[in-house]
Amino acid sequence: MTEGSGNCTSIINLTYQAGSEGSPSNPAKFSNQDYTQLKNTYLRKRKLFVDSTFPPNNRSLGDLPDISSWREAQVEWLRPAHWKKGVCLCHSPGNCWFLAAVSSLTFHKNLMVQVVPMEQSFNRNAGIFHFRFWRFGKWVDVVIDDYLPTLDNSLLSVRSKSGNEFWVPLLEKAYAKVCGSYADMNAGLPSEAFLDFSGGVSMIYRLREEHGVGHDEQLWLSLKRATGCDSMICCGTAPKGLVNTVAHTGLVDAHAYSVTGVTEVSYYGSKVKLVRVMNPWGKQEWNGKWSDGSKVWNSVSAADREKCRKSDNGEFWIELGDFCYYFVSLFICCENPNFIDGDLSCQWKCQIYEGSWVAGTSAGGNVNECEQNFLLCQPIAVFVASFSLYVSRHEKSAPKGRLGRSFFRTNPTVKDGQKYFYDRNVTEFHSLEPGDYVVIPSTMKPYMNSEFILTVFSKAETKIK
């Protein structure tokens, strides 16, 4: 188990000292593969690299849910030099979450160059590329060859809008390698990719469940702060019909979109809150109020219309109320927690704890077992990836070792965690008074062996015990 702390200038640089393994400047070598050494070796041999750890065959595809074994046998792996056609659109319906996250990543150059090293090209590349991801507390450098899966002369993966740009499917291949296979990427969440692209702070808002009076205003403030803090933002629609079914609203069911901006316009003397959303397909837009063809634009000023002018196809404006009604989830990820309270002074501090659930010892499920506690020295907002918080009223009586039933009977629950979700990352925000707190990470079911990382952000010093 390890602990770490630092000032929150950027979460991406917190965990490790500059230059240490796993830091942004010195990522760990995934599968123990050194990109520079491999590239130089194959250039010297005048051969093209073939990745034996993620080979161009069906083993790397995995058990794809939307392709029969007979069709999978017809998949052909080709290098981009042998690929002639270029088509837009996301081919795999289960990977729209990844494509939406990539679309958001392209708006953030500082993160983009960290994930996609810019020195790469198809000139003298020996058929080898590398990408970087933040995985479970450290940055890793992932090496791949440039074989891509095709079926019926079409890429069996995500694609960029430009037919001759291959960095998007190559990035997806590197991510599939980290996950285990292409099939293991099916039906994920944008928040997962956000975390792996940044190592930052990610929050999920359940729009449909929380939509109502008061909630919309708080959500609007969060969206404004998030866009002002250079956050990556995505949203998703509910699964209703078949995958990729287009509803009467023009929105696609069970689909992930990027959020690219927010603004307010004057409409008959009132301020209307608008959210700008982009379909990563590059087409198929919202057709309701405030859409491209909506007549309401005729009733706003020329200045507001100019402010809301869009250049990208697939991008549209939607009113905040409709946004909360038709989209069920909102995903926000920032390099630091500033978007939570709007304070851009970057005063956050960080404590990191690596632990584990062990069956029979600490994997009790729900809140039956204690894993870590920390001392908060002054009233402050605490941003914590956790599930339940208990308080011990006096520091001298702070719990040590295993907690018995008497502890839970005599100490009140300060904050209950949110519902359990199938998600790699759970984040919550709480305002706490000074005291000694016990944080209890847990899984829904008991006896599940796994490791976890508990990260606590606060604007005052905290002490993990």
C-alpha cells in the first residue's frame, strides 16, 4: 500500500515526482515494450513490426457481440498503406462511448499530446506506433503495430472524418490492447476513457433521475464551470429500442455525444440556457427547439445568432430543460476539481491511498468493513472517491485496526455513498466539518477480491492514517 500527496496544480502531475516511472514524462512500459528501441531495431532490419503481445488475429478481437463466429473468420487485418477507402462514421455501435470521448479529447491540446505523442507519422515508422494512458494510478506507454481489422473492405473500428487519418483507429487499437481485446471495449462509459486520457477528476450526473426545479440551475453552474476549466464533457441518451435507433427527436438511442459549449441567449426578454452538443458520427442531429432549422432563431438578435454559429456538422444547440429530459447521463472530467466550486485558484491538495479488498478480511460488501480513515483539520470542501463516511468525535479516540460493531452503533454515518454502479470510478463531493473520518470503500457483493485507489482532494491538509 502506498500513499502520496501534493498541491493540485494539475492532477495529471500529482502522483509521481517528475521523471519517475509512471509519471507523464516517463510512463511505464506496457507489456515491457520499449517503443524507441523496437522502432530503431525494425528500421535497422528494414522490416515492419508485428506485435506478438496483441497479434493481428481473432485473439485480439475477442468475442465481439455483434459479429458471428463465421463472419469473424472473414476479418482481414491490413496496414494503412494497403487501405484505400476512407469512410466517416463509427462502425461498431458498442464503441460510440469511446469515439465521443476521443472527440472531446481533440479539443484539449495539452491532453492530446500526452495521449497521442506527436512525433509519430507513417514516414519511416516501421509499422509501429505508441499511445499513452493513465491506468490505475500511473501513466503507461502502449506499443502497437499498425495492422487494423477490416471486414467487407471496411474498417471494423472507429474512424475519423477524414478517410486518410488513421490515428483514431490506431488509438482505439492501443486502448483495446490495454483492455484485453476489442470485445472488452464494448459498451463502456465516456468517464472511463476520460480518466484514462487524463488521470483527472471525473463525475457523473444522472440527469433523468435528478431533473427538476433547482437541480437545473446547479447543473448549469457546473456546466459553465466545467467549460471554463477546460474539461472534457460527454452525455448519453437512454437505451429504448435497437442500438443506433434514431428517435423522432433526431437523437440516437443508447448513444454517446460530446458537449462542446454552453451559452445564454435573449428570447422575448428572458434568458434561455443552451447546451451545444456534438454527435461523433458527424451527422444526425437534434431536430427540436433550438435545432438548426428551428424558427425560434428568428426571434433572437443577430449578435446572439452569430455567437451561436456552428461550423461542425453533427453539432447542435439544445435548451437545458430538453437536455436534462432527453439525455440521461452527463460525464465531466477535469485535470483538477475546480469546476466543482468555480474557484480557479488551484488550491486543492491531494492524498492517495492504494488498498485492496480481500475475501475473509476486507471484502465484506456494502459498508461492513473499514479500509481507511483520515483527519480533517479545518472546515473545508472535500472531494473524495468513496462510498461511506463515518466520524469519530475525538482525535484521541480515532479508530485503529479493525472496526467492531460497537463503532458503527456509536458513530453516526456522516455521508452515505451514491448507488452502486458498474463503473471503474466513483466520485463524490462533500462539505465536512473538522474531525476524524473513516472512509469505507466497498463493493456491492461480498468476497470480491480486487485492488482499489482511494483519492481524497481537499483545500486543507488531510492526514491519512
